[in-house]
Amino acid sequence: MNYVFLGGGTGSSVVLKGLHSVCDENDTITAVLTTADDGGSSGIIREELKTPAFGDIRHALESLITDNLWHDIIAHRFKEKEPSPIKKEIVGHVVGNFIITALQIEYKERFIEKLLEFQRKIGTDKRFKVLPVTERIVDLKAVYANGAEQKGESLIGSPNTKDHPLPIKGLFIDPDNARIDHYSTRAIEKADFIIIGPGSTYTSILAVLMVKGVKECLQSSRAKKIIISNIMTQPGETSGIGLDGTQVVFTASQIIKVIESFAGIKADFIICNTQKPNEKPLKKYTDVGQHFIENDLGGGALDQKVFFGQLVSENEEHIRHDHTSLGWIIKEIVEKNKSKR
């Protein structure tokens, strides 16, 4: 089986680790990730060196590296005392972001070829490939319910104000002629299953889908499409202040509808969490405007399109999908689809 994941952020590492635990030896898994990040370490490097932002690619690779030495190098984030004090310009930067950026600068048109070679050298599973959706520097621009506009991934994916009321009714890529990379195109064309999400709906998932050529690849692909709903909302995207000043909190069906609408497809399968997180981490999230996403997709007993599960990872600090549980649900979908062929 050939799998393709579309998205970015923590959702990519969760799905990739889930597939790692359930996929067969001859399966291939390709992650096609956003490069629209303009915040944090990768955003600063992008601004200074005029390269795409590779933070999402680095983050995904961290979850796949089997060599402990390389993992520690790629994931190392410089702290204020390292062990002696360092310049503030270095604090917060991640080594892996510099390495991938250096590959892009050194090899230019051969960047993807060398990125894949690098992935093998650092000990990633040979079944996996991690690719940028485009090699162009791109920005996101959102249009809100009142027509106001906001440019920049980091500003869109943060708590909104009454001047930028939800829902976001339009999302655009700048420049609008930034095209999907041909390696990513080929991966989608060969895919048997395309997995979209989880991840920040607008700034991770749609940031990939809006790149020129992605929709066309999805619409012409014969692969089965799986959309994974998020567990928590993202402030400024799927929760916040509405046009009438009241609170907006998206449900599972609303998130699925947004993704399907922007992608121009209908999901063959939907995966939805039904487990409410523990109170301690839940309060931590709700205090900053993130809310539990309610399941309004029905009971699921008679609907073979929707797969439900208790998918929350038991973690006091972060609310994430449990990658093992998610992996087995994906495997269940694949096996059921095989039986219908």
C-alpha cells in the first residue's frame, strides 16, 4: 500500500508514528508538508536567508529517526545557557532547521533528491519520505467574516479579535503561482490512501491544499481519502469571536466540511475522537481559547464511512491523538476496504 499524509505540525508526527506501528514491510508512506510557517525558529531563518520554512519537515523527521545521536542533533533547541550564556539571536533556534535550510541553499534544484538522501543517512525508516509541498517561499492570507484580511501563518493561527471575526471565509497562498513539487505530485498520483489531518485546520492542512496543483492531484487521484478530525480547536481558526461578537467553537462536522470544501473532494472515510481529555490538561487549553471538539457526526453504528475511537493520548501536559490507536483505526479502514475490492 502507498500512503500519503497531507498537513503539518504535530499532526504529521502522530500519523507517521501511527503508520510506523501498523504498516507492512513493503508499504510506502510519504508526508507532504506545509512550508508556510513564518514564526519561531524556522520563520526567522526563512526571513533571514530567503528560503522556505522547513520547521514542519524537521518536526516530522524527529518522529522517524531511529539513530539516537542524529535525533538529538536534529531536535536540539538552543537555550539561554548552553552551558554558558549565548547571544539572544541564537536562543530558540533548532539545529535541524539550519541543516535542512543548508541542504536547500547548497543543492538548489537538487534539494529534494538530497533531502531524501539525508533522511536515509540519519536513520529514518526506508518506507518513509518527508517532502515539502512546494519549494517556493509562500505566505498565507486569510479573509474573515467581515472581509478583513490577515497575512501570515503565525498571525492567522492565534486568538482573533472583533476586527477579524470568524469564520474565515477565504484562504489564499501568496504567490498564487507557487506549485506543488513534482516529487509530491508523483506521491499523490501513486497513493492508495491519502490521509488529511489532524492539524491546525487553516494554517497546517489548508496551507498544503491551497498550493497550486494540490487540489487537481486530489481530485484526479483514485486513492481513498481519509480525513482525521482534530481533538481541540485552534484559536483564530476554529474557535474565537464571531461576527456578532459571540463565541464560535467548531464541531467535528464543521471542520470536515471546511476541509472538503477547500480541497474540492468528499472524504471516503472520517476518523473522529469521542474521548474527552482529562480535566487538568483540558483547563490548560481552554484557558488559552482552545476547546474540545464535539462529535456531531452521529453514532456511527450504521455508517461505515465514519470511524470513532477513544483517541486521546494520556498526557498531563499536551492533548494529542494517541498514535498507536490512530494507526490501528487507519489499518482497520485499509483492511475493510481490501475486503470490498
